[in-house]
Amino acid sequence: MKKTAPGSEAEKAAQAASTLALRRVGIDTYRENVAYLHRECELYRAEGFQALAKVEVSSNGHRILASVNVVDDSAIVGCNELGLSEDAFALLGLDEGHQVHVSQAEPASSIPALHRKIAGERLTAKDFQAIVSDIAEHRYSKIELTAFVVACNQSELDREEVFFLSDAMSRVGRRLNWGEHPVVDKHCIGGIPGNRTSMLVVPIVAAHGMLCPKTSSRAITSPAGTADTMEMLATVELQFEQLEDIVHTHRGCLAWGGTSDLSPADDVLIAVERPLSIDSPGQMVASILSKKISAGSTHLVLDIPIGPTAKVRSMPEAQRLRRLFEFVAKRMGLTLDVVITDGRQPIGNGIGPALEARDVMRVLHNHEKAPNDLRQKALRLAGRMLEFDPDVRGGDGFAIARDILDSGRALQKMQDIIAAQGTKSFDPEHPPLAPLCFDIHAGQSGTVIGIDNLQLARIARQAGAPRATGAGVDLLAKLGSTVEAGDLLYRVYAAYPTELGFARQLCERATGFTVGDAAAIPPLFVEF
């Protein structure tokens, strides 16, 4: 736009053209701020905006950056309006109809560093700080984010770069300080369906008296995250002030981390990494450790499962990942205990929010039908966390954790946390399962020698989990089970006929179970 004299009619006209009425456009762009301008909008024509250009939207101290999409339908956005996607509208925090100023955004200052990383160069701490800051401020488009993620994956980050990235990510957004030591947490690198150990570890450790503020994510590509499963029992979307009060009163929580603004750049990067199925070691380490440092954790137990269909498939690979985690954690001042666990099959019997909540509550109630693998793994992990307590002797943690669970103290602590967060009605004996189902039977007699984690997770997702909380897979056989031809292996639950059909088609291609000779069961690599 040409420069005009201050106060001129042209300047006034330009100012009027750049002031538009805010409109909420009901499109979920998932972690990307998108602004919508009508093609005939005077601002769009005057400024020469192009699709995917960056704009700055501001009013009364509120400000966001967004990528422009151009529309031709006035039903979506009119010529005198600026539309914002759901994420952008929520972030700006203004009401519909509010007058906002729209201008072209300055290019991200870290783009030269991005180009150097694309070329395979090693970046400095300052480079990563600039890139992460721009990502957190939404100065990067999805194309630029994808370029960064792919570049870091192809020219794999060295361990110093992983530390630089982790440290930069932890310094953006809120950084909690609980005013205590130690503050303990537990995390699994993922990839194992079921595996709801956090919902058992937290009440056990909190009942012992250690501070364990657990903020978890929702599922992105899995059938359920800890937050999805906990939401069957209690409210998980809590304001930080409420969360802080719960943690100090009850020594723990199980809440969704999305309201805490912890390492926000990580949330943006995940939105690109997951669809691309990119989970490189460096990015995994940076994602996990930046979140834990931001959450105020001082001590962390990290679960790395190994198995043929787990994220990590061999002991050498697990040891390399372990050493990288330990190097970065030490540089960031985090005490880390890495535990290598059995990832050959799902943990527990249920896959999906309602089924996993059932398993958790059965373990807490010491129910006869409680899945023993979930109970034992949770006790082992809780025991390792309890040994962060200077008054607990090394090796004694498991027995202490078992006593807390068997005595009912863990159940009472979980009930206290549920009540504090906001109780939801849930009966583990009659969980709210989806109304439609079908069974998968063994095609031959023998021993279950293989269970495909990835395929069972896909089946549960196709059935509607976690969006349909009662959908998922209920396992009736596990690794090592002896079955006859026609025996029930698992049952699939779905809320709608279409999803039931999708899940059935997937099962017809591959059930995820292999039945054969017991001698062919894959070896167990664990460190418990």
C-alpha cells in the first residue's frame, strides 16, 4: 500500500479498510491459527494479500498471528468481516462482532535458521530459541512447521541440539514452581494400547505423601489418552488455580494439560509430527522433557516399552534412547529413572476410555477380574517413584506400593482426587459401553504367540474411540493364552453402524492376533 500523509483522506480510508468485524468460523484447524478474508474484501484487494500469507489481528491489547485463507462465499465471511478458525478465535479472546485491526505480519526472524537446518547444518542454542519462540507465537505456517520437523528428522539432531531444543521449548509458556522438593512424575513414550498405569501410580504415590501433579494429553492417534480415560471418572479440564489447590490439598491430580500453557511450542509441533508419523528420538526427548520441566517436575520415572510392534523394538535401540534421555535430563537438572518394560502386547484388557477406566478401577478395588499385568506394571513403576523419597531405601518401593494398593489407601486417594476435580458417575461393573459389538474368534487351536499393538489400536480407533467413549476393544486372550479354534479372542464395541463396519473390515484384513506354537512367543526384554 502506498504511503500517505498523516491524517489524509487516503490514510483514513486505509485505516477503515483494515478494521473489520470479527466472525467465528466453525472450522477446527487443529493448533493452527487461520484467518478468512472474502476475495472482494477491500483490505484483501488493497494490501495484495495472498493465500497462506501471515496477518496480525489486534484490538484492545489482544493480538494473534494467523495464516490467510481466501473465501468466495459470503455465508462464511462477508466483505466487511474477518473470520477466525476455532483455535484462533479462542486464542484472541474477543467476542464476535468486535472491531479488529488487520495488518500484514512481519516474517518470522528465525526463517534463516530454518533454512540452515533444511540444508543439514547444526544449529546453536540461540537458533533453537528463535525458532521455538516463533513457533509458539504462531509465526510459522504449517508448511514451515513441516519443513522444520522433517529437517530435524532427516539430519538427526545431535545430543547437544536435542538439549538446545528441549531447553528452548521449556522456556516458552508457563513454568510451574510447586515450592517443594521432590516433585515426581511418570511418563511412558507411548505406543502401547491400554497401559493406563498413570491412573494407578498417581494415587499410590500421592497416598504415600509425595507431590505428583500429573497433567496428561488427550489422544491424537491412539484410542485413548490418560486424560480421555480419567474424564470417564472426573472433570479433567481445570483452571490452573483450581488445579494448584487440588495438588497441594491431595498431593496429586490427573488432569488435562491443555489449559496450563506448558511448552506450547510442543503442542504446535505435535500437530505436524503425528499426521506425518514422525517421532524421531530427538523430537521425542525434547517433547517429553520440556513438558516435565515446564510442569515443575524435579524427578521423573520414564517407561520405555520394547516389543515387535512397540515404538522401540530392540534393546540396543532402547539403550540408545535411554542414554539420550539421561544426557538431556541431566543438563536440564531433572533426576531421571528410565525403566525398560514389556511392550509385546497391550497392557490391561480394555482399549478405549470406558474399558480402560473399568480396568483401572478394578485394580484399585483389588477386584478378582482386575488385569494382573496392569496391576504389576503400575506397582513396579510406583515403587521406582517411591524410591525418590530419601526415606525409602532402594529396592523397598515395590513392597510399599503394594501395601498402599492392597490396603485400600490408593483407592481412597483416587476417590479424593476424583471428588476434588468433579465426580462423574461411573460403575466399573457396568461401564457405559457402546451399544453395537462383534466378536473375533481364533481361527485355529494353539497358543497366542503375537499381538499387534498397532493393529488393535487401529481397530479401536475405527470403532470410534476415543471420541465415542464407550467404543474400543475388550481383550479376552493375551500373549501365552491357550485357545481352541473358535474361542473368543476379543470383542469390538462401536457406537454407530458405520464405525462398526469400518472396524469389522479392518479385522477381516488382520485380526492383530497370531496363534501358533508356544515356542515362538517373542522374548521378553525388561529391566524390572
